[in-house]
Amino acid sequence: MRQQQKQRRRTARLFGSLLLVAAAGVSAVGAAPSPGAGSAAATPLGQVVPAPASVVAGGPAYEITSKTRIRVERDSKEAQRVADYLAGVLRPSTGYRLPITGQGGHDGIRLELSGKAKDLGDEGYRLVSGRGSLTITAHKAAGLFHGVQTLRQQLPAEVEKGSRQTGPWLVAGGTIEDSPRYGYRGAMLDVSRHFFGVDKVKHYIDELALYKVNKLHLHLSDDQGWRIAVDSWPKLATYGGSTQVGGGQGGYFTKAQYKEIVRYAASRYLEVIPEIDMPGHTNAALASYAELNCDGVAPPLYTGTNVGFSSLCVNKDRTYDFVDDVIRELAAITPGKYLHIGGDEAHSTSHEDYVTFMDKVQPIVAKYGKTVIGWHQLTGATPAKGALAQYWGLDGTSTAEKAQVAAAAQKGTGIVMSPADRLYLDMKYNKDTPLGLAWAGYVEVQRSYDWNPGSYLPGVPASAVRGVEAPLWSETLSTSAQVEYMAFPRLPGVAELGWSPEATHDWDTYKVRLAAQAPRWDALGIGYYKSAQVPWPAG
């Protein structure tokens, strides 16, 4: 085993070296500007985040000019939508018309959906750049969209600005062929501790899309607030959603607003996964309806940050009427596959009651056509067939708890990796970080990136790992700027863990590619933590 690990490390270093050699070759050869393009060099091919699976650099660069057209197949509405998105990115900064056309041609930017590209899977793409044309080919529209994100990063950072810039707009020559390591690459936004409205959620979706994240997990209920309208239990939102941590005004999503978020996420090829945390983390619901409490007495609304004190009344039939209604209504407006039922920190629920509750609730999720996700404590019960368990423990979590998760994985439960001391974006970077918490320790950029999801938990087969997710809890966060500061620069590393082949994983080469993202974040107005571990550009 030790010899295999050494070999993998050598492979990763070799791949990183090859990328650097290829990049140097592109700078010297592939980035040669076309006539009138000035002396600027193109970004080395493949110097993007996440790292592509395969990069073959060489040949002349492609240049976007005033004559460039974006070509799609005439009858492909999906390719047309991706083309519209791409044009929306490029037009303001280049100042070019960039007409989208269904007419055939071998020049310009070509977006092609091909039945012959099945080897790329549902999300993979091939990008070929050379003199006169740049072609992105995919089997599915999601792959085209991900290819467009790579194209964005190959262009100068100024392409992200909303006003005309000088250019030139060069893409280094060569071929990228790319597809994800994992099908689940997620980020969670906690809108319960502090409420974030529709526009703020959309803003975060755009930032996730740039790094090929494909799941948005919305934490919609907790002790401090209920954030989704439920017609059959209206006080959940109007009363349970009326406050937040610290006692400020809360808020909630109407069903129309939630659908708007779902549609917007889908336009960026993200699936929304809603979470109703049960049986603990339920004070907002208990305060809204006395009948959900075992003693029939509603507690007051809660605006603190303690956990583990609340529980639905497991032995009441009314509890399951409530659960059925909530899941039925939420499933009806959620087109995605998954529904998250929480299950963590249910300290006020006995183990016997917890098992009873999960045995009754999981079939309700299935009844309404959804697949269960729960925090990894779900493995202490009996996870439903096809269920996913989201692991949020620490390096130092007890051996027994890790073994419980491993046993479930060995029996077929899929695992999503979210170790808190690696991927919780609300953990402080260091003792001087003004935002966030530190109960899981400090999580610097290298620590967040430098581990392997496929071998992290002893006894969990690599085949059981479905992917990664970066949760961002909002006890101390109330603005988009605060969210960005905690997410960047760690979020791109999480995305790379989920997308890129294990062989590409190398901190020394990654930190250089990460540093090159800084001008893009500046252009997008993203405020980020300037970790001393990353060689940021001067100035």
C-alpha cells in the first residue's frame, strides 16, 4: 500500500510537471498573436481551475475579434441557450456584436452537441483551439456549459468586466479533453441562521458555476428560521421565518421565489437540493405549531447559536402528517433527484426514537419520488436503498463513528464527503479571521485542498464516494461579501477535488493556478482572503 501511495504521488508530480512544460510551450508557441493582436500572450492552455483531465498544448492561438460569430446547430435549443450565456459574458467586455448563428461554417466559436461524444459523459467536453476557430464539443448541454467555463478562464480576466476593455482576446492553441471525477460536486448555503434572498442566492450560483459545481444544497430550516412557504402549514414561514441569529428580521422564500432559484440554478446546470433538517434543529417549526411538541406547548422563537436542544415529537402521529405535508409540497416544486432530511445533532432525541423517526420518514421521501440524503448520523439508523450520507466529521472523529459510516458504505450507501475540518467554508482560516467559527479548527487553503476524498475514510470503498460538498453555515455571515470572503479562495479547491483526476492533485502546481484566479475575482468584484500560502500576483 505504501509503495502504491508513493507511485500515485510520483504520478501527480509528473502530471503537474507536464502541465507546466505544456504551459511553457504554449507561452512560447501557441500564444503567438495573430496580426494586429499586439504582443500579449495567451493564458497557458489548461491553467484553469479545476485542472482538466487532459491537455495537449500547441499550435497557433485563437483570437476573438469583431468578426467572430458564435455558431450552433440550427435546431439545438440547448446549444442556443449555452451560446446566449457565452455571448452575455463576452459582449460587454469585448464590445463585439458576436452574433449567434445557426448557419454552418468552420470559423468562429462553435458549440456542438454530438451523439458521437458519448465517451465524454453527461458533463464532459472537448475544447479545440487554433487559428480561425475554437470548438467546444459535448454529448450533453451541461458539458458545453462546463466547456464555456474553461473558455472563460483561458481568456484574460478583463473579460469578466461589464464595460469595454482593450483585449486582445486570445485562447492558447491545443486541445483540452475533460470530464469530472465525481458526479456530485456541491456547495451548501445556510439560509436559516441568516436569511439570504433570491438575488443573493443567484449571485452565489454564478460563482459556483464558474468552477463547474453542479449541486446547490439549500439549508432551508433550522432552530433560528424556517425559510420556505408550506401552504398546509403557513405559520412555518410567516412566524417561524420571522427572525434569525441575533434577532434581526428574517425572511422566507415563497414557492414562486424558490422556483425562480431552481430555474436559475438549472440555467447554470446546477441541481437544487433542499434540506428540511429533522428531527433536531426544529425549534422554528416547534415554535410555529404547538401540536408538534410532545407537551403541546410551543417554545419561543430562538435567535442564538446553540445546537442539539430541539426535537420533533417522534411518537405523535401528527408529526408524520406534518412531515408528509412538507415533503409533498417541497418535492412538487423541486425537479431534482434529491431531498435532504438532515438528521444531525439530534441530541434531544433518543437513539431508539431517532431510528423510529428515520424508518418512518425515509419512505415518505420515496413516496414523493425523491432520493434521501442525510447527514452521516443517518448511518446510525438504516439508510434507505439508494440514500446518500453526507460525512461532516473531523480527522479526529471517533473510530466507532467512522466505522459506522464505513459499514453503511460497504452495504451500498453512497457517501458525500464534507469533513468539517477540511470543507466547512465557515471555519476560520486562522485565529485572526474576523468571521466564521473555529469549533472544527482553523482551515487554511492548503488544508482544505490537500486530501483525497476517495481514501479519506478508512473502510469506505472508493466506489462508494459520490463526491464532495462544501457547506457554508451562516451563524456569523449575513452579507454576500462575507460569504465570498469565506468561500474564496477555498471553494475552487473543493471544486477541483470533485472534478479533476486524482493524478492532477498537487498542491505546488495548484496554488499557482489558484493565484492566477485573483485578477478574475477582482474583475468580478469578489472579495477574497489573501492567504499567505498562495503566491498571489504582485499588486
